[in-house]
Amino acid sequence: MRFTNQIKCASCNLKCDIYLTAVEMGLADKFEPIQAVYKKHEVICRQNSSVSHAIVIVEGQAKMLIEGVNQKNIIMYILVPSNYIGLIGVYDIKTYAYSVAAISECYTCQIDINFVKELYFSNSNFLKKLNFAFGASVNSIMEKLISLNQKQIRGRVADSLLYLSKIYDATSFTLGITRKELGEMSAISEENAVRLLSEFKNENIIGFEGKEITIKNLARLKKISEVG
């Protein structure tokens, strides 16, 4: 991790709701984010560590994961610019229930959680926006749990590919995660992830060359996801 002052809030293309609310309330002079840059694979926050800041992804992507025993991790979802980390601290939850690690170089802004609380309890519009963001996060986690608990491995891998297609907003994309991480998204081993990708390729559902993935039969992939 390295610190930077490269991005100025006033000129940033991604003005987070925390900054905009601080300006609206005349508290811009108290808004003092820490700008931190993380290398690929570097940990941004660690499961069971203290929540001290709300973190905004400004550039890059990261993975939110639950660390299990014997390094058996489950990736819950991918974080992209404008996503928050650590909002649970607003609700007086003291520690992270998950870890976050960069999957590409990540620029982040980190705002003291007590300042965020001050805005949260003083501004109803900001309260609604953070509640919406927190609710969307919880909804994503619930959908993931349903997928992992109720679907066979083909359905889970189909879900992961559809999710990545949504993240990249395309049916052809460069896979930003490894085969092992794709397995962790689907709660299966790396070997099973590789095998199922090959099965889908042989069935002409997807095509891939290295990290380049193309969904050739979106309807079929969605059907596999639906039937589990």
C-alpha cells in the first residue's frame, strides 16, 4: 500500500455521497480522506480486524471474501468504483465479517467512520443513500448464499459467469480473476472450475482463450443457472 494525494475531491469524476453531503452541510473543511493505493492481491481490509474507516473504491476492482479454514475462501462479490467497504461501522459493528483484496491496482478514499456517522445521523438524504447501499450489499450476499446452498456446481459456475458478464457489461470480457478465484466464487475447487469451463466450451455455451471469455449462448447459460 502507498499513500497519495493524486486525486482531489473537488475535481474527482467519482464524487462519493460522503463528500457531496459534507459539502452540502458546510463540513468540507472537516472532510479529510486518506487516499491509499493497493497493488494487485494486496489486502485492503482483513476479516475480524477493526472497522475504523469507510472505504470507497475510486479506481480498480477488489474481491470481498469470507476466509474459511484451510484457506478455503468464498468470494462473495466483486467491488467496483463507487462501491463502499466498512459501512457496517456506521451501525456500531466493530469488526469486519469479511476480507477485501485488490484484484487490480486499486485507488481508495478512506474516511474516518466517526465523521461518516456524524453525517449519517444529521442528514436524512445521506441516511437513505447509505441504507440503500447497505441494503443492496445485503441483497447480493443473500442471492449468493441461495446460489451456493441450493444449486449444483454447474448452476453455481453459470451464476458466476453471468455475474461477471454483468460486472463487465458485456458477453465478451477479459477475466480479471484466476481460475482458482472463479472456483472460490462458486464454492468449488480450482480443478472443478477448470473442468466446468471446458464442459461449457465443448457444449458451445462459452468460448475462451487464456483470460478472454465469450458467452456464446446466453440463453442456455441462464437456463443452467435457473435449474441449478
